[in-house]
Amino acid sequence: MPGKLCLIALESAAHAGSRVDQILSTWREGEHFLVPAECPRFSSGEAKCVIHESVRDRDVYILLDVCNASMTYTMYDATNRMSPDDHYQDLKRVIAACNGKAGRITVIMPFLYEGRQHRRVIRESLDCAVMLRELESMGVHCVLTFDAHDPRMQNVVPLMGLENVSPALQFTQALLTEYEDLSLDGDHMMFIAPDEGATGRVVFMASVFGVNIGMFYKRRDYTRIVNGTNPIVAHDFCGASVAGKDLIVVDDMIASGGSILDTARQLKDMGANRVFVFSTFGLFTSGLEKFDKAYADGWFDRVFTTNLVYQTPELKEKPWYFSVSMDRYIAALIDTLNKGGSLAELTKPAARIRQMLDLYREKEK
């Protein structure tokens, strides 16, 4: 049986850690589990981790957000923004500070570090695979991540747990709560994959909803690399008519947003009624202005992303944006693992989604 629960939230996920701790406290007779820890830096930019309580024989859960770009540190009197590499190094420092004394260590890394670099095409590094092997060698028992870009990354560490959790249930709850006039049938709704990589997510949700899918195929220029990827030449659509239907575009992340917005524009040009976007991680790396303009032009109706990564105050105020809270879900995952339970019902939410859809359809009658 796992030891006493201990939650360590890195500064990148400090607010999320506090919220999860409060939820766990309400479930466990007011007991709190958040252990204070910090990663101070020297003037040279080097750092260390200090954990302010003993974690000996405890069931430790480490929560971090590798995409929190709001954090900075000082190095040689210059201010540097923390990158995913910096956040990952801090994670390793926390694990090292446990000094091999923890009973079990579980890393909760919602955005899988370097998950987009999941395969080798030419002479290039496989950073995500290296990261997982490093964590395994440091004694990590399990990694919890959400909507991994390629879930086959778990094959890298067959003897270490890698739980890939889907937020499909929370997206469904948000959509059905916000919109009471949806017709949940194949004549009025479709799920859309913005590229071939999102097809698996779309097939799952469309199957649970009982509706059809459409897919965009990205034609790329493989002779060039721009911002780490081969630039997209065009999006070509494969599927039935979308005219007059409510469409839900599903993807794992919004980075610059160019692909999602081009997809939404084409769907509107093809006669779509409303266009909703489900994206687990809203990074918005190129700012929000293009989304403001696209919304004003009527290209889409709402963007739903989770709060698993840092959200700017400006983003939360946008009329086109809806933040889907995952705090209770993370607390449930921790609570279940600490009690030695199975995560099957939490990680495979098809049955619960169907129950919600049945209730929604009953209200329509």
C-alpha cells in the first residue's frame, strides 16, 4: 500500500497545486498534503531544490507546468524567461532532493515535455524519449500526462508507468453546459480533425457522440523548416458535407493558431453553422490578436482549452474563450492512485460521456 500522500507543486504550477490540495482536503477530513519546496538560483543562473519537510517513505506527487512562460529568473544581472528546458531541470532537482528516500514518486506533467519531438525523421534528437528514460533512471514510478501528442511514447519505458489521460469528459461537460440548443445527431453535428495526427481523438469523440467525422490533410513543404516544423502549404478537406452543421474541431494543442484558424475559416466557407474548438493546451505562442480578428470575422464561435498550462489574464477575459478546469480531475487521479485504486474509469471516460449525452437528449424532448 502506498505511503502517506505528499504533493509538491513547482512554482510553475503553484496555483494549480493549491487548488488541488484544497480539493483533496475536502475529501480527506481537512488534512492538507502540499509540502513547501523551492528552486532558488545563484547569480550565475545555477539552481538547486530545497524541500522543507521530510518525504521519507511518502507517496510523492510532483506537479509542474513546463509551458509556463510567465516565469523569469536573473542570471548575471539579466532577466531570462524560463523555457521548458528550465522547468524540466527543476523537476529533476526536486526528484534529486527527495534523495531516494520517498516511498514512491509520481510526476504529473500535463504537457509532456518535448512530446512534439516524438519521432526521428532525419538526423535529429529524440528529446521526449531521453526525458522519459532519465526519469525512469531517477526512480520515478509513474508519469501522468494529458493528451500526449503521440501516446506511443509509453513504449520507451515499458517498465515505468505512463498514464495518458483524456480531457474528453470535461470538454463535453463544458460544451453541454454552455450551449443548450445543440442537436446531438449526425444530421446536425460533426467532429473535425484539423490534421491526420488528430484523427484518433476525433474518432473517439465522434464514436461516443454517434456522429460522423471529417479530416483536413496538411500538405507541407518538406524542403524547409520554419520555427521547428515544415511549413504548411495547404489544408485539404476529406469528408461529407458540413453545410448547416455544428462542427467541433479537436486537437491536442494550439501553438501559433494558424492551422486551427485556417481550418475554421475553410469550414465556414463550406457553409458550417457554428464552429467550436476543443484544444487541450492553449499555448497561443503568437499572441491573441489573430484570434480576436477571426472571431470578429465569424470564423469560429468558441475556443475551449484546459487550465493545465498557464493562462494569461488577458486570455481569460476574451469573449471567445472558455477555460475548462481540470483541478478536480487531477485531485481524483492523485486520490485514486494513493489509495491503490484503478485509473481505468478516469482515463477511459466513454461511459460517463454517454450518460451525459443521454441526459442532454432527454432534456431536448
